[in-house]
Amino acid sequence: MAKKTRQGKITIDRDLCKACYLCISVCPNQLISISKKLNQKGYYPAEFHKGTHGGENRRCTGCATCATVCPDIAIEVYRE
Amino acid sequence: MRGSHVIAEAATRAGCRFYAGYPITPQNELTEYMAGAMSRLEDGTFIQAESELAAINMVIGASMAGARAMTSSSSPGISLKQEGISYLAAQELPAVIVNTMRGGPGLGNIAPSQGDYFQATRGGGHGDYRTIVLAPASGQELADLTRKAFEYADDYRTPVIILGDGMMGQMMEPVEMEEPIDLRKLPPKPWILDGAAKRPSRLIRSLLLDTSVEEEHNWKLFRKYESITREISRAETYQTADAHLVVVAYGTASRIAKGAIKKVREMGLKVGLFRPITLWPFPKGALLEWSRRVRDFLVFEMSTGQMVEDVKLALEGRSNVHFYGRPGGIVSTPDEIAKEINSLYHRQHLEED
């Protein structure tokens, strides 16, 4: 029987993000990348990829490391 | 606190009662904070000017009237303010100008850069003048140097530039603020234009058509700059006691360099850091002193190489000066600098010293 893994998701407030990309550097599953669209401040904010990313079956576990390191409190974490 | 907010709060506590600015990323938070801070004060004035030119000229006026005045901008905006800064210097008016450097030239981008070193330290505007340039490298230093900036400006009656960058302006760090000063306890300014009732009228001007008068004024400014050079040069050193190689960096670059030095020290490389806190006057004395035992210096800047010239001048050709830099808003990682230090160290055979 497959072990049930914890699932989660995050939302990133585009306009609070100042593009330091600390979240990208800490995400254990590399589910955050740089957006191609500028935000209101003129930065390319971090962007979350729902579900799988990069062809592998990587999912957000809701570990909240990204939200912990975010200096601008732009990330909210939801756990299922 | 966010870097921009730190400067604004520290300025308010240092007695800044006039702020004029025009928005530009990455320092908008400073202007925003000042709007709140000045409006909460009974005697504070905040003006969002119609342009950078207007802002700096408003600062000239406020300074003439005796207020501790400040304006802030980022690289392209500071270029526009240069004319006003030259006038401040000529008329011997105190003012604090914050430059949150971004990528350039031209409009460039809004990422952290250190490309305005020449503009800040060489004068920037026209004429034979200098400005004091302070380069903070942490949240706490943003607060401390902002207070110092107002003190230097008043003491020497000269404009002072706080040279940060996009990283300094945006990063968040814990800061301990000093208590607000009591404006009434500041020494009186016997030169301000505050209404000539019951006293002879005064005049502040920079138009000196008589060449001998202008010459005398220039020598007067020069003597002032000489005493500033003697009195306020400051620098921080880190792990330099046994260093075979000294990295020279300021502001954000110095923090990256410090991280890199920690890494290479673990590998047994004897590397130290020299961080100028005052970029003008440049702390030449300490560097020259070291040239007797340190053969190699590595200058690291977030530009194609500007401070490296001052380092060479300070060392008077006695040591080798190497350079590493990334312009355009690229922020190097400590790993990248550690790699550079490592290869230079072995290229120069410093492990044999």
C-alpha cells in the first residue's frame, strides 16, 4: 500500500514580492520559479507551480520553508 | 526593518524636518515612509516634488532656512540632482542625499549595482568640490550612518551622500534605533536666512563673478575638504591580522566578500577584508600601512571597476591590485567570490609566503 504523503499548496502575493528568490533556493522540490511578468513594483516575482513540475511527480508538501524565509511575508501555505 | 525604512526613521530621529523627493524604484519605500513620518511631526514638511530637480532645489531652500533637510533617489534621479548638489557645495549648505544605486548607465534596471562610485566620490556635478560619501553595509549601519550624515553635514556645512544600493534598500534586518535628538539642543546656525528683522541682512550665493573672490572661495572649500579628509576617514577590517591577501569591498559587495572569506578561511587560505565606510574621504592611510606586508589586494565591486582606482592611488604602486566585478545589477554569490579568491591565491603563490 502506497504511503500517503502530505500535500499542500502555496500562494505568492505577486505585488509584495521583491524578487530576492530565497524561496526558490530553499524549496526542496523546486516548485517555485521566476515569473515572466513584471509586478507592480517592477520586479519579476517568484511564481508557484501547482501540482507537478519539470516532468517529475514532485508535489508541494506544505513544509512552509519558503514562507519562513520570505522576508516580505508574501507567501501563504495551505495544507490538505 | 526594511533598509529604506531604516534610513527614513533614522533621519527623522536625527532631526530631519524637511524631505522632498520624487519616486523611483528601488527607493520608493523611503519616500513613502517619510510621508508618514513628516506628517506625524508638528514641524515636519514632506513634499512629493514634481521632479528630481525640484526636489533638490527645495532641499537647498530648506537648508538655507536652517532645517535639517534630506532627499533621496536612485541612480538616474541622482544624475538629475547633480546640479543642485554642486550648488549646495558652493553655498556651503548642509544636506543629506541618499542614493540607492541601481543598474546603469541610462535608465538601466532596478537591481542592486555599485556603478555610481565615481559620480559620488568625484563630485558628479560641475566645479571644484567634493561630497562626503558614506557606504553602509548593514541595517544597523544604515541607521548609524544616517545620523552621522546629518552631523557631518551640519559640522562641515557640506552635502553628504549616503551611497547604498537596491539590496541595502530592500533587505530586512533587525536594527536598534537611537533616541530622537532634541532640535533645540543643536548648536545655532549663525548663517541661515530666517528673516532679517533686527539684524543686518545676510546673503548666500554661488555667483562670484570676481575671479579673485571665487579663487579665495575655492581655497576655502579646499581647506575644508582637507580637514574632512584628516578627521572622518573610516574603515572596517576583518581577519586581516595574518592575511596574505586582502579583499577590498564596500556596501553590499563587502557582505558577499565576507561570506566568501569565511569559506576560504575554512580551506586554510589567509585572506582578510578591508571595507571603506567613508568612500570620500577614502581611508588611504590604513591601506598604505598594509602595503608593507600584504603583496596582493583584490578589489571586488558590483561594477566594471571604479573603487579599484582609489585603491591603486592609496597603495602608490607598492602592492599588486587585482579586480573582480559584475556590473548591470548582477549580485555575485559568496561561492563565486570564494572561487575567484581561491584561484588568485594560488596563481600568486600566496600559500608560500
